[in-house]
Amino acid sequence: MSSTTHFGPSSSTLERDARRIHDDKPVSPGSIAIGVIIGRMSEFFDFFVFGLASVLVFPKLVFPFAPDALTATLYSFAIFSLAFIARPVGSIVFMTIDRWYGRGTKLTIALFLLGGSTASIAFLPGYDVIGVWSIYLLALFRLGQGFALGGAWDGLASLLALNAPQNRRGWYAMIPQLGAPIGFALASTLFGYFVANLSSEDFLSWGWRYPFFVAFAINVVALFARLRLVMTKEFGTLLEQNELSAAPIPDVLRVHGGDILIGAFVPLASFAMFHLVTIFPLGWMNLFGDQPIGTFLVVQVIGAAVGILGIILSGLLADRIGRRGQLAVCAIIIAIFSFIGPMLLAGGNAGQDAFVIIGFGVLGLSFGQAAGSVSSRFGRAYRYTGAALTSDLSWLIGAGFAPLVALSLSSSFGLPFVGYYLLSGAVCTLLALAFSERLKARDA
């Protein structure tokens, strides 16, 4: 007896019917790539809109009672971290929905929740209006974002990788990662426009709310782009072969718990750097710099463009030296940058701009191959769920608390401690790669 008999209506039947209808229209790798990029871009846009507002809006709107701007920003970064705690919980819940009701149902609920949580922030009253409830609502919406993102794991990146030629896997692996700098550039452009064209009073009153409105529309577009690919014959075939099926969480942990733990540390250098060149420098500039924020946001958009080039280059390099070699080389480069970066941040406007642009370039080279770096160790039936849990844990450890930790360390002990924090991520990546290779040799 099928699980849908026990648990009610499912989208699985509709998905199978749609695949039969489009059986004679095979999907091209280009279509998969576009769908994957749109999906990832929408997710990162939602998160970066919140991240930018954590620097530019929430310290004044939600935490005006804080004794100083630094403390208010630290409070805001603490709320920022909540999504990464909620994300693994969302993965567990939505994996169950996936098994019971189908991938289409899961994605629809997750993306409407993601877009709804983000758009709801646009209506958030300030602390001066509703008091402490402003903090509670902001935390609730942020938890909603993280919880929903756990359900947005669709398997399309795996579909793209599994359709990749043997000698082009590095190239295809980098394509989903392009969504991150695109989403960041779009969020920064919107915020930059309102910061540059509105008075500070108008921006804090209503201007900052518009990027959050945009998020819901972007998520609706992303939903239809992803559902279109979920309904393809190729996706259905891989689903039936257990390549993209959601396995029970206890089974995955029992069989591949060690692989998940090691896999979470492999991209740690990249994920730690992720928010140290996006959210943290904006916070540092807003508190201690003298460059106009609108101008600095333009610099960050330029940095995102450099990041895109770095991601593309990572695909070319990985196909020549291998993904593990690529990640190891990039971890060493990040370790070097951990000593240079703090000096750049302390070097005035030119140095701060260089920190962002160079940092995005290094991030792109590393981030382009960070996803699925040890997915080959997962058995076919556990690959989809194992990759999701590995990603959740890696983001939580590497990126979730990075802005909060970096700002706390730099404000208390100086900018060099931001470098030490980044260096620890690079060391973890190198150790995880070495340990993973040792296990691979032992199991061979």
C-alpha cells in the first residue's frame, strides 16, 4: 500500500502524468542550468535582503534601545543567525513531506513560506510602535526563512551534475553556485538605489521595505521554473532510480553519519568567507568607515561580478586538477587572504574596496566547487538526503554565525582576529579533505 493512501492527496500522481505528457520533449542541460540558477538566486536574494537590512535597518528600527550602534548591530546579527539553526529542522520536516506528498507539494509549500516570510518583514513595525514584539516578529520571520530554505532543496543541482559529461563535472558543478552572487548583486542594487536616492528618514520609514516586497514575486517565478523541471522525464527517471529520492533521516544518519560530518567541514573555508566579504564588511563600514554606504554597496556589486567570474573559472580549473585539488588550493589561498584581508580593511576606503573585490574573487574560486564535494561517498538511495543534511550542517557551522563572530572579535580585539577566524576555516577544510581522502583510500 502506498504512503499516499495513508497520508492523503499527493502531487506525485500529477508529476507522473506531466512527465508522460512531456515524454517526447527531453529537457536540455541549458534548461536545467537556467532553472537551477533561478532557484538558487531566489533563495540567496531572500537571505541577502535580510542580511543587508541587518546592517542598515534593524539596528535602528528594532533595537533602538541598545546603548550604541555596535551593540544594536550585534543584536541584529544574532537574529540573522537564527535561519541557519532552523534550516536543518526544515530539511527534516520537508523530507517527510517529500516522501508522503511528492516533490511538487514540498517545493510549493517551501517557496511560498520562504517568500511569505521575507515579504512579511516588509510590514514589520518598529520597536517604537509595538515594543518587544517587533523583536519577536523579526525572529519569527527569520526562523521561517531558514525553515523554508530547508525545504527548498530540490535535487536539480544533482540532476545537472548527473547529466554532466565525465570530463566536465567541475564546470557543471559551478553552475548552481552562480545564483549566490547574482542574488547578492540584485539585493545590493535595490538597497543601494534607495539609500542613494532617499533621505535617511524616508529610507528607514518606507524605502527599505521595497526589496522585501520584491522577494515574493521572485520566489513565485522561481517556483514555476523549478516545477517545470521536476515534471520532466529525466527528473522522474532519476527519482525512480533513487538518485533523487528522499530517504528517511535515521537511515541516512546510520549509514552515512560520518560522511555527513566530514562533508560539512570540507567547504568550511568557503562558507566562512561567504559572509565575511558580503555582510560583515558592510557592517564594519557602517559602524567605523567614512565611505558613503551607497558607494560601498556599488563596490559590493562590482565584487559580486568578480565573484561570478571566479565561479566560472573554478569550473575550468576543477576539470583540470580535480574538485578536491581545487578546494585544497583555494583553502590555501583563503589562508593567505586571512592575513592580508584585515590589513586591507584597516587601509582606508581604497583598502576596504580592495578587500571586497579581491575577497569576492577568492570566494568565487572556492565557492564554485564547494557544493557536493563529497557527494560521491553517499550511496545512491541516500545521496539526495545526505547532500541536503551535509549542506545544512556546513552552512550552520561555517556561515551562520560568521557576521556575529567576526564583528564581535574585531570590535573587541582588533581586525586581525577576523583573519584568525577565517584561517581556522581554511585549516578545517584542509584537514577534512585529507581525512576524507584517507577514508576513501581505506574503503577502496
